[in-house]
Amino acid sequence: MKQEGRAAGTPATLWDRTRLLASRDVLETALRLFTEQGYDETTIAQIAREAGVSQRTLFRYFGTKEDLLGGNQDRFGQVLADAISEQHAEVGVWEALRAGVVAAQALHDGPEQALKRFRLLHDTATLRAGWLEKRLRFQEDLLPLVKARMDLAVGSTDPAARAVIATVFACLDAASMTWVDNDGKGDLMDLYDECLAAVRGCPTATSQP
Amino acid sequence: MKQEGRAAGTPATLWDRTRLLASRDVLETALRLFTEQGYDETTIAQIAREAGVSQRTLFRYFGTKEDLLGGNQDRFGQVLADAISEQHAEVGVWEALRAGVVAAQALHDGPEQALKRFRLLHDTATLRAGWLEKRLRFQEDLLPLVKARMDLAVGSTDPAARAVIATVFACLDAASMTWVDNDGKGDLMDLYDECLAAVRGCPTATSQP
DNA sequence: CGCCGAACTGGCAGTCACTGCCAAACCACT
DNA sequence: AGTGGTTTGGCAGTGACTGCCAGTTCGGCG
């Protein structure tokens, strides 16, 4: 009796449904404990206990303690890449990348959760490291896309494409740091634009001899 | 821990001399094993055994497995900051930062060792993460220095300073990646200049033949 | 020269994230 | 029910890292 007729998005079997439910529970418990007592001070054993699963199962759901933070971190890279490749060919690199950033930013449930997660990310050394590492992989994935848009051969050794991508992430970094420092005041993309202007734009604010 | 001021430069007590000798041994053994069999495949126990010290002592010398890679990684940040603050006030931010990068680059024993270390760094996920994390701390340390040079209040929430610093590191990153991909061919600073030019468009006085 | 206090070293046990293995529980389909 | 494939939980083990407690070594002092 597989009642498959329902909406395409719903999970197929009951098994997967419980699975999803349990994983959501774990995720919520983890985020709660992390914010309550800090990331490093929270052990896997505690999360497993409070979420009602065994440690072993928890590790089967999420391979890593870091993965307990944001389940959609991997989607970040995917959305980014998709949004960029959807841009028309005439659109410049910087604009295309900006569009990608906007799209990826829309993944957050809301500014509340985003700020909470950002703060955790910025305050915990190990989390920061993990995030940066993941980001580096996204950058590598973006490389062919950007190269194509810059009229560079894919096998080219030109560092320009890498530089552009890295700079975009750098500005996003600077923007989000400032955003967190300001307790989430203002729009993140405005800060991003400001950062990019400071780096490439007309030397108004930056004293350039 | 207590640095006696005896003869400036010469090793103070015999104790510290043996200490230095031993730590150099450990460092060499570690780098050798890392390059021979990979970072993750090398255990602390093995390094300690082959270097002739106990694990406990090894951890007292270097607090972390990562610290066994480049003993002078911490000096990187120091040298960078020093070189920047030594620049004349009229020197622009970008130039000052470039000078810092040049100074920091001189820390490497030679292009051979540098390439070896870079390759290890780029190929090992955990090392990459750690390095990025450390770099982020350097960036934070540089913030007041750069803000001052950009005529920004130290307490200002302007993201421009952060953006500039992050971009410099991003370009250094892109340059070193390309450098490694090219097996160390060419000059790293040339690549850096190329990266910065690609990002900022206007080639300022940074190109120095 | 011998001794004492201070710093260093080594070993042991323990914590924590994470993995492999195996038996028990589970759900789906017949 | 029964069977087969999947999932789960517990257990032991690995590897980085820390605290603790002796044992050793160095430096200076009488």
C-alpha cells in the first residue's frame, strides 16, 4: 500500500518521514544547546541524549558535529552556482556573482536565525575554520563558471578568476562581520556593496594619492 | 617561558639550548613524515617515537598537531603588522599592505620549502581550515592599523577597512593557489599584483619590475 | 661538593569526536 | 505470519589532546 499519489514533494515512505522528524529534532536540540552553553561546551553525548537518539545514529544522520549547525550549508554553494549560471552571458562577472550572493542569502529562515548562526560562527574558532574550508570548496567549484564569463580558457593559469571569486567572498565576509558587530542592523547587501566599492570603486573614501 | 636577557641573541641557558635542538628535531621529523605519507596518515605517536620524545613533551612544545607544520606561522602575522606600521603615513593602504606581504613572504627558508609547505597546506583539508582560521585572526589584528591609514575612526563601523584587508588576503590566496598549480613557476608577488589588478582594474604603482 | 628548589620530562588515565562491527529491531511486501 | 533489506543501538577502538603525579635534570647556593 504505497499511497504515492500525493504531492511530489512529500516523503515517500513512512520510514523517511520519521527519519526527517528525528533529524529535525536533533537539529533543533543542537542549535538550542549550542546557543545556550556554547559549541565547544556541548558534547555529542548530550545532544544525543536530549534528542532521544543514540550517538551512533546521530553520526549516521550528520557525519560531523559541525554539520549540526546549519543543515543547508551545502545548499549554499549549490544555490550560488545555480544563480550565477542563470545570468545572461552579457552580465559582467561582478554583477553575476552579486546575483549569486543575493540568491544564497535568501536561504536563511530569517534575520533572527541568521544572526544567531552568524554569531555562533564568528565566536567559535573551530566553526569558523570549518566554514572557511567549506567556502574554499565553493570557490573552487565556481572557478570554471567565472572563467567562462571572463573569456578565459578553462585550463588557463590566469589567477584573475580566482582573485575575483576570492574577493567577492572576502567582501561578503567583511560585510557579515560588520553586520554582526552592529547586531544585525541594516541590510547585509548594502554593506556588501559598500565593501566592494571600497575595494574596486572610485577612491573617494579611501585616501588614494 | 622566561626569556633571560643575558647575552642578546645567544641562547641563554643550556636548558633552552637542548630545548631548541629537540624542538628542531621534532619539527624536521614531522615535516618529513607529513610529506612522505601525508598529514592525516601521520600520527602524533609516530612523530614522537621517531623524534625520540614522549607524546606528552611533544604536546608541551607544540600545542597542536597543526603547529608542527610551520613553526613561524605566528611570526607571519607579526612581521606583516610590523612591516605595515613601518610604512610612512603618506603611503596608501594598498601599497602598505603590499609591503607587509613582501616582508612576510621573506620568512620562508626558500622556494623549495615554501612550495612543499604550500602543497601540503592546499592538499589537506584540516590544514587548510586551520590556516584560514589563523589568517582571520591576523586580519582582525590588522584592522586598527588599516583603519588609521584610511582616516577612519578606530571605533567606526565602516566595513571598508575589513574589506580591503580581506581582499589583500584573498588575492594572496588566489596567487599562491595559482603558484602551486604551476609547480612554483614564476614569482608569487607578480601573481599577487596580477590578482589585485584583476580585482581593482586600475593598475596603480604596485607593478614593480 | 653536595643539596635544594624550580623547571622539565614521561607515563598513565581520561575526555571527546568519530568509525567499524555485529546483533537486535524495524518496516515493507508477499 | 514470513522473509528480506534497512535501520538502529551498543560496544570497542583510534587519534588528538589534557590533567595529574611521580621521576629526572638543571641552576644556584651554602
